[in-house]
Amino acid sequence: MNSINADLHCHSLISDGTLSPEEVAHRAHANGVQIWSLTDHDILEGQARAQRAAIDLGMTYIPGVEISVSWCDQTIHIVGLGIDADHVGILEGLRRTREGRGNRAQLMAEQLAKVGISGAYEGALHFAGNHQLISRTHFARFLVEQGVCKDTEHVFKNYLVEDKPGYVPHMWATLDDAVAWIKAAGGVAVIAHPGRYSRLNAMQMDELYKHFKDIGGVAIEVITGSHSPDQYQTYTKVAQQYGFLASRGSDFHDPHESHIDLGNLPQLPDHLTPVWSVFH
Ligand code: AMP
Ligand code: MN
Ligand code: MN
Ligand code: MN
């Protein structure tokens, strides 16, 4: 079961990816993915299309989402897998989570204007496949297009992050709400790329795992495009220590930007139980 090529985290242009749900499905299939989930940020609009394309290609489809959450004044991401994409509770929760993005984007653009980068709001909007989901990724693409940065990685070191121009703190969903929406919609909650939360200290991470578990969270991402090989080991140990199922996903956004392509990741270690065992 651990050797199945599962990719349970990626994005389409319904959020901040650049390919349509159908194009992502075809690319996943061409790369050998057998179990696939499209997990756009804070929105379920692409789910029906992704599911149809996956079934046509003979892949197992798991409806998914990646929810933006505020925890200890930091942003973390919670993936929901196996949700009912028509469930009213999660649809309403995600609608509220998305709501502040337009205003945040205006404030980000105002900050960038102060350091001499004008037209960022319109510029970012131009890259957004879905205006409800205007995100830092779209600003990053605009800054690359303008020649301010050579690539998006450079952007996320020098702009749009804490203490840098274009950073606007934002209140996303609470952890309890996000997990409750996922559970109410029949899904399982997964902590996305725990290795990315470098601003949370060890005590806060411990509290996150324990609280997440207490409220019914079941898995963490171990093998993800956001982790280094060292981190694969670190989070293998975390999964064992806290009794989490393990997930695997590329976090693919774009053929040129993403260093890890769909399905192109190491297998989950044999002694971990994959989150996809829940769906079989
Ligand atoms: P937002 O939800 O608007 O805050 O945007 C978050 C998105 O920005 C993430 O989903 C990633 O796609 C992208 N992002 C954040 N940090 C980085 C990073 N260090 N490198 C590349 N992309 C990043
Ligand atoms: Mn993203
Ligand atoms: Mn994420
Ligand atoms: Mn993601």
C-alpha cells in the first residue's frame, strides 16, 4: 500500500496553480499517479472537474482542499481529504475564509507601492485564474514578471513574508473550525508540510500536534515537495510518536515553478500507515 503512487496535495488555477484541473489530472496520470487529490486553497470549485477527469483517466480520486488557518499568530495549512465537496458547512466556512483576500491584496499592493513597485494589485489580479483566490503566489509571479526578482523563491525570501515589504498579517480560519468543517463533510484532516512552520518553536509544534489530535485530526504530511530528505525523517518520527497516519503530496503549482512534479516523490517509509488506507 505504501508503494502506491499517491499524490494528495496539488493546485490548479482555481487557486494559485497555473494549470486547469483537467490539465493537472492529465499530468498526474502521465507521471504515474494512481490515487490523486486536487487540494486548492480554501475552495472546492475545481472538485467536480478534477474528479471527472481522474475517473476518465482511471485514477482513484479523493476530493480535497487545503485550508488556511491561523495558529499562534502564524499561518498553517490543513489539508482535508475525502470530503463531500457539496457539503454546505465546509462550503460556507471556506467562503468566509476567502473573504478577506481582496482587501489584504490591496494592502499588500499599497506596501509594495511604498518601496517603488506600482500596479501590483492589478498585476497580481492578472495572474489570478480566480479573483476570489488572489494570493501571495500571484503577487510573486507579478514581481518576477516585473524583473524585481529572478524567481518566486527569491520573492518569498525578500518580499511578502514577515518583516519584508508586502507582508500583511491576516486572520484565517481557526484550527478548530477547519478540522470541524472537514470532519462534518466526512473527510480526514491532515497537517500540511509541518516542516514549513519554522516560526513555531518546538513547544508550539508539540501543542499543535496534540491539540490537532484531540480535536480529531488524523494525519500529517511526511513526504511533500516542501520537505527536504532530512525532514522526511524528522516527520516520520513525528508521525510515529504522535500516532498520525502519513500523507504524501507534491504541492505542485506549475511546471516551471515547482521543483517537484506530480507523483514524483519518494515512497512513504514502510512502517508508516498511509492516510489513503482510510479510503480503501
Ligand atoms: P497566501 O495563501 O496568499 O498567503 O499564499 C500562500 C502561497 O504562497 C502558498 O500556498 C504557496 O503557494 C506560496 N508560498 C508561500 N511561501 C512560499 C515559499 N517560501 N516558496 C514558494 N512559494 C511559497
Ligand atoms: Mn499555494
Ligand atoms: Mn501550503
Ligand atoms: Mn499547497
